[in-house]
Amino acid sequence: MSDTLTAERPANELLQDIKVIDVDTHLSEPHDLWTSRAPAKWLDRVPQVKPGPDGNPRWVLDGDRFMGVGSACSVVHGDGHKAEGIEFTSWQVDEVHPACSDTKARVALMDEMGVHAQVLYANVMGFAGQGRGEANSEALPPLDIELRNVVTKIFNDAMGEMQADSGNRLLPMAMMPWWDINETLIEAERCHAMGLRGININSDPHVNGMPDLSEEYWYPLWEFCEDRDVPVNFHIGASDASMSWYGDSPWPSFVPANKLAVGGTMMFISNAKVICNIIASGMLDRYPKLKFVSVESGIGWLPFILEALQYQMVESGCQKYELTAKEYFQRQMYGCFWFENDDAAGAIRRLGVDNAMFETDFPHPTCLFPDPFGQIADNLAELTVEERRKVMSLNAAKVYNIDV
């Protein structure tokens, strides 16, 4: 170690004078998030909670389309204990910790934990606004586009309010109406004007019959984000192809807990294809200042994937690139770590100290509640003071334009 800190020192001491920025947390949407803001015309059609066929509450859209969410998606109970196993799947918003949905309570918890700012993502709409519930069923007609636009705008309005009410300590990422590039550009401009610090978008629009993200169709969005210094976030599970906690990774004979373990693990790695496609597409040569964040995906696997991609691009005879895969990542991309203990400090250095950021995933199943820094204390001790300052604060401050 380049300084005299040891793992015996408390994590909070290792972070003294560092304004910690947590780059991945989630909102357990209040039941009235949409209904309290919707014009009368849309009141019965926007997302809301209704009893399902079994009598249990669940989120529905357009009157009766189940959105795939029947709980608060939080493992932090109102009495302060963290769920064991999958018991959390039945908890409602009024049963979980108030900080899951209430701005004032969230800021108070951040103060208690020693966190300066948190980046925030959705639950109900899908991590990138791709959630359309049973509208994916061939038995149902496509969801009304105007309704989808209204739902997205109401969510972003609520997030703008939350950011303002938190004193810019809660920083929700704007949801994009990715099904239409013109609507996306309008909403990106509107959210930027509101002060939101980044966009969150579907990683696989081609699965829905649209151009993939490397095609000319998306150039205006990348130009906007590069010009305005707006980071583009790809949260795991951010497409219809990868939105399920289980997905198609676990074997079908597994019980739900085992499916969650395997499916959740493979969701982390699913972002590998996003990173590889962005680099291999050549779009980073066109947009050398555009910033991309791989959210809730970990970092230990990233050095290998970048090395493997570089090897494959050369061996496969791909086009000539200005940089190597790793150099592109280090210039324009970022990864997030939280639970990794096995030489996370080494992985951070192999990836690039300027390209790693800290997250807690509060209040989801893998979150670091109630001790967000204890899990990583040993690896914090391995980093120098300046390295800690970067990965716990300064890198995120740069990406999301946060004053620290």
C-alpha cells in the first residue's frame, strides 16, 4: 500500500473528507406517482395499483395490463431489517423503509450512512422505460404510443421534483421515449432544461423492430448528449431481451430463490454485450466525448471482456480502429462496483482508476444496506487516498456534473 492505512481501520475513517456519490439506487414508486399528476383524460390509463385476480395488489397500465410488478421491489423493511431470501417480493410501499419512496426520508438515510448524493433509477416502468407489461403478449394489441409518451413525461416530471426537493442530492436519470427518436430528442432537451443529469435508455431497441444504437437513426441523440455533456446510462435489464430478474439463464427446474441467484448473476454480465457492441460499432470514433455508464454490472469481469474483445476484433479482421478496446473504455466508459471483495482494488486499477464508480443498489436485493462501506472496507484500504477519492466521489462528480 502506498499509504499507511490498513483494513483494520473503519471504512468511514477511510472515507474521511470524501463526499461519497452512490451511482446506482432505485425508487419504490409511490402508488400515486402517476395518478396524482395525470390529466383527467389519462387518469384511468396511467400506471396505478389495483387488485389482481388473486386479490393481491399489482401495478397495471391502461386499465388492466399487468406491468410485472406486484411489490415495492425493496429488501429493506419498514422496521429496518433486510429481507431474507425472497420474502420481499410481497412487501408493499407502506411496508418498506420510507427512504425507498420518500425524498425527505431518503436524504435523512443518506446523511445517516454518510452518502452525499445518489443517482436514482426506476422500477415499475422497467430500468430503461421498456416495461410494457402484458402488452408484449401477442394476444394484446400494441400499447398506445401517446399513452407511453404521457407516462414517460409524468415520470420525468416527478423525478425533476424529487431532485429539486432533495437539494440536488437525489439525481434521477431521465427516462427516454426510445420508441421515437424525435420524441426522444424533445424529452432529452426538456429534462436537461429541468436540471436532470443524464439519460437512461433501452440498450436493445432493435429487439422491438427499431434500428440498433449504432445506426444513423440515433446520431441526433448522440450529438445532443455529446454537445450537452449528458451521460448515457445502460442499467442492467434495460431491454425487453434482458428485463426479467430470472431471464432464460436459470434451468427451468430451479426453485425461485435459485432462479433469482443465477438470473441476477447473469444480468450483471448482460451488459458485456452492450459494451462490446458500442466499441465494435466504431461510434466512439464519431463521438469521442460521449460518456457511457454500465450500471449495476460490477467491474471484475470488465478487464477480461475488453482484452477478449480486442483479441477477437484483431483475429476476426474487423475494421481499423483509432484505439484499442480498453483505450476506448478508458476514454469514454465507466463501470460500477459494490459487493465485490476478491481484489476489487486490483480490478479497479486494471480497468482504470478514472473509470470506476461506487454504488449501493439501495434498496434492491443485492444492496449494501445497512452498512454500505463495510463490505468494501478491505479494498478501500488497498487504494491510495487519491484513488479512493476518485472511485468514491470525483469520477461520478465528473460524469454527472455534481458539485463536491
